[in-house]
Amino acid sequence: MKLRKVTAASAVLLALSVTATACGGDKDDTSSGDGKKITIGIKFDQPGIGQKTPQGYSGFDVDVATYVAKKLGYSADQIEWKESKSADRETMLKRGDVDFIAASYSITPERQKLVDFAGPYLLAHQDVLVRADDDSIKTASDLNNKKLCSVTGSTSAQNVKDKLAPKAQLQEYPTYSACLTGLQNKAIDALTTDDSILAGYAAQAQFKGKFKLGGLKMTNENYGIGVKKGSDLKAKINKALEDMVADKSWQQAVDKNFGPAGYKNEPAPKIGDIKS
Ligand code: GLU
């Protein structure tokens, strides 16, 4: 989206854009055939959802975003992936750093004041991850007075403070993966965020058998694809998401990405059906 097709008039602009974007990105921007590309924000540290590995990018959000990009006219090698940490998403969209964001991004009334959302394309629920031998957390209120870890700018941290467990000792980190070491060495008692994300961590080889999910289903998290406010991409992305469910690609992406972690997801939500 940032680069235009090569015409005599835009050749100079193209050359400038390529130089400018090549500085920030970690991908060779000149690789695609006609020079156009789309920039998509995802998480880099959430296995099963959005993850950057030495082999490339993977996860449910990556597959949804790749499908959507294709419907918008961009092949996989025309995508530039950018990390969108929870606290940075609205700003990245407003500034135009990315064309859209698929990063475990819950649709909320507060965020809808700043950005627009296509979707929802997944319904998750806030849960806790605890050490495998800990049976002390059975309800949200059991989190009060516990050492809890979550992420700045997330609904997970906000919900704890607003309603779930206002007396919890909440530590806010920039990413969820940063909480995992603390959980392992008992610096924290629990990590709280969406069950879809926690299932991916619990299934990671280095944590196998060490952690478990509480299964608390404390909230509804309606994952949407964020776009700049007023963008005409919203309608196009909604259409792509409908196609993805209809042609079974959505279910295939679910099986591929959530299957290994044993995450039992909700059925595909209808576009515009936001569960409160
Ligand atoms: N889905 C929640 C949110 O959008 C938590 C996960 C995240 O931080 O990405 O805030």
C-alpha cells in the first residue's frame, strides 16, 4: 500500500519510498514483482497467534492476515510484518505505520473511539496461567492479593484493575512472554490474558508440564482487525473474513494453529456480532 505501481511520474517517488521503508523494515522491500506491498501489525511473541521465528512468521493472526491481504491483492511475499505491542496498536494505526493490525486485538468501545475494527474473527476469554501445582485460583476474586502479571495497554490489565481483582498486586510488562520467567521462578503467581494466548505458552516445549490454564472464562475478547479510523479497508476486510469462514480456510487456520496447543476455541463469530 505504501508503494505505487511504477509509472514515469511516480518512479522518483518509488525510489524514495523504497529507501525510506527499507531502513525501518527487516525485509527486502524490493523482492516483490511490481513493487507494491502491504504492512501488517502482528504480535511477535505469541505462539499459535502471532510469532516471529527464525523460519518466519506463524500463528492464527498471521494466517488470517495473509488471507485478508491476498483478497486485497497482495501475495504473501508482498507483506511486511511489523510488531504491534499491545500498548502501541492505536498509535501505529493513527500514524499510518501499518495498513492493518491483526494482533490478538480486542474490539472495545474505548478503542473504537480511536480506530475502526473489521470483524470480529475470533472470540477468546480472559484466563490465568499458573504453575501446574497451584490450585489456589478458582475464581477471579481469588486473584486479589496475588502477584499478577499482565501487559500495559491490554484489556487484560485494565479488566483486573476495573472489575476482576482490584486488590491484586498487578505488574504490567510490555509483553506477555516477559511474564513467563517470573511465573517460572515464582516472582509472580499468575499471568493473565486471553486463553488463546495462554494455551500457546503452556504448550511450548520449554514449559511443557510446568504451567496450566485456570479455565476461568472471565471476559469475552472479540478479536478484530484494526484499521485507521474512517479507512475503506474495513468493509473490504469484513468481506474477506466472511469469505475465509465460507471457504473453510478459517477452520483450517484454527486446526493448524490451535490444534497443537489443544485450545478449544469458540465457533467463528458473525461479522459485527460483538459479545459483551
Ligand atoms: N485481547 C486483549 C487486548 O486486546 C489482550 C491481548 C493483547 O494484549 O493483545 O488487549
